[in-house]
Amino acid sequence: MAFSFRVLSPLAGALMLSLVLPFSSMAQTSEPNTGDYSAAPNAAGAAAGIDDGTLQRTAKAYLKVSKIVQDEKTAVNTAGDDSTKAQAAKQAESEKMAAVKAEGLDPQQYNHVLQLVQNDNNVQQRFLAIVNGNNAGSPAGNM
């Protein structure tokens, strides 16, 4: 049975949270990178402060990271011993970092944008439109 992101919008936050947290421990710096977005706490400021380019790059990275997470779960579930499982997890973490960086983002930017997507309905709608548009023909787009 195929579902779209629109149908699962209430669950999208939980999925995004799983794609945000892996970077948290690796992305610690003394000063947050504000990049191309505003850290405004209100919804109107957040929606207006994130440009389409940053949102598009984040959506592309999100799709890549979600594929890596799926592959990691498969690898860990089929691994025989703890050492192999740890190696699969380490490899996936490296691939996730590379996927984010390949889109011209650092982990802090990626996490920040996904947090805005979770907390701001306008940003979430823009993000989901990009994700659904980029992923229309892919089986992963019908989660």
C-alpha cells in the first residue's frame, strides 16, 4: 500500500526527527552557523527567512539521507555480529554527512532547516512540495 508525504504529514515530523538527530552529536560548534536562513523564533519570521535555494538543497539532502537510513537499517538487521553492525552504522553516518555536504549544507544548517520544517506549517508545505516534486517517480516518495 503506497502513502504519500501529504497523507503522512502528521508522521513526517517523527521521520524527520530520526533524520535530524544523527547529526546532533557530530555538529556541535561554539557558534551556530546562520547561513541562508533566519533563526527567528516566530513562524512568520522563519517562513520568510528561509530562501527557496536552501530549502531545495535541504530537501535533496533529506531524500538522500532517508535512503541512507533505510539502507543502514537493512545492513544492521542483516549483520551477524555487533562489530559488523557498528561498522554499518559508522559507514552510514559518514554517508549521511557526505550527502548533506554534497548539497552545500553543513549539518547545523540541515538540522536547523528540518527543525523549521517541523515547527512551521508554511515552511513544511514548501518543503513537502519540493520533496514530492523531486521524488514523484521514486518508490521512496510514496512512503
